[in-house]
Amino acid sequence: MILLPKEKKEEICRGLTTREVLCPCENESCRCILLSPRFLWSYESFRILVDIPLTITSGYRCPQHNFKVGGAPCSRHTSGEAIDIAAENLLEKYKKPEKVLEIAYSTGFEYCRFYPDRGIFHFDTGERGK
């Protein structure tokens, strides 16, 4: 795992900065961003393939913030293995969510889902059932 201080504002991988994935809470105990190298590899690969600007709606979440926003108790966001991306640009380019999900799976994401009611795609590298 990679542990980065929240104050460090830099590009982590192609097209992804610490600012985009940091936990938005202001808890005194939330001082770092936790990210999985496997997640970063999948994200960068996805970003290269789609080659359009992406808007991150949720990246890393500390356990307290995850609870506050109603995230799953064992959310992959809390282990630095998940990201939510606004669907607008992706759907404009690919038209169908199934195509976007196909690309995400091809880059190593293990669980991918489109939430039309929230207008987001969720991608994570956490292995299910293990």
C-alpha cells in the first residue's frame, strides 16, 4: 500500500492527483491517503485507454467519513482500492455503460458498476469473496 499525506498535492499517476482522491472530511485523525499500487495501475491503464478528462466524485475515504456518507462497512474506498467517476464524459464518448465497464474490466478492475441514478461509475480492484 502507498500512504500519502493529505497535504501533498501532486500527480500520483497519469491523470490522477492526490487532490482528486483525498478524503474530503476534516477529521483530525484523517491525515493520509491510502492507495493500492494495483488500483493505481488499473486506473492509469483505464485513463490511457479512454483518453478523455475524468471527474472523480469519490476516491479514498477514511472509515469515519465512509460511515458518515453511508458507505458499505468494508468499502474498498477505505482501503484505497476504489474510485467513483462521473459518467457524463464517458457516456458521451462511449454511448453505452456496458462499453465503459468492458474497458474497466480489461484494465484489471475486479468490480465495476454503473449507477445511473447517481450518474457515476464505480470501479475497484478488491477481490470479491476472498
